[in-house]
Amino acid sequence: MNTIEVMDYLSESEMKDIAAQVFKEQCQYKFNKDHERIISNAGYEIVVKLIKEHYPESLEDLVAKKAIEVINEMSSHTLFAPKNAWDRETTGGFEALQKAVKDNDDLIQEKAIKMIEEYKSFDTESYIESLVKDEIISRLFNQGE
């Protein structure tokens, strides 16, 4: 097998020029192919550098503190939200709540039975009569208004 010695045909200066040109072309190719990731990574590096310069504590500590603040300000609707029609995924809180309900099904059934029994002992007839009487009186005396 014959080998070709590039140095026999090109000067050191020409080889440097060619290497620089190929490097430039490869950089342009990579940028054209993956510019969003490259810019995103560069932006991330700039943000991390700025945060480190402006905040004496570590980034992890800062994020942890902010996460705790956000969690403490969350509403139960946000924390326990199921998947919805707007492509929002089920939250971890909702999944944990569903698991807790399933794991405690016997306690829930017991409580429901107790509440039904207490409701049966409530004087429903007197309560309904009182509501109907209040409504009749309200309508009689508020006719002109």
C-alpha cells in the first residue's frame, strides 16, 4: 500500500489554512444543524455564571429555598390537579392523594357508614318542615319587593 505524504505537496502554512477552513465549515455545519441547543446551552452557562456572581449562596440552596416557597404558596387545586384537556399532566400530589384514598378505603367506608347512620337519626321531617315554613313566610312578606 502506498502512502502519500501531504507535506510533499503542501506547505505548513497551506495545511494550517486548510485546517482552519475545515474547522470553520464544521462549526457552521454543527451550528446550522443544532443551533437551538447550542444557544440554549450558551444561555444556561451565562445564567449560571451570573447567578454565581450575584448570589453568594450555592445555586442548589437558592433553588431549594425557592421550591419550598412555591410549595408553601400552592393551592390545593394546583397541588392535587388531575390531568386535564389542556395537556397538563396529573400532578404528583394528585397521584399521592389517589393512592392514599385507595390505601385507606376501609377507613373511608367506615366513616361513610357512620355518617349515614348519624344522618338517619337526624330529625329530617322537622328540618324540612322548618325550611318550607321559612320559605312560605319569606315569599308572603316579600311580595311587594
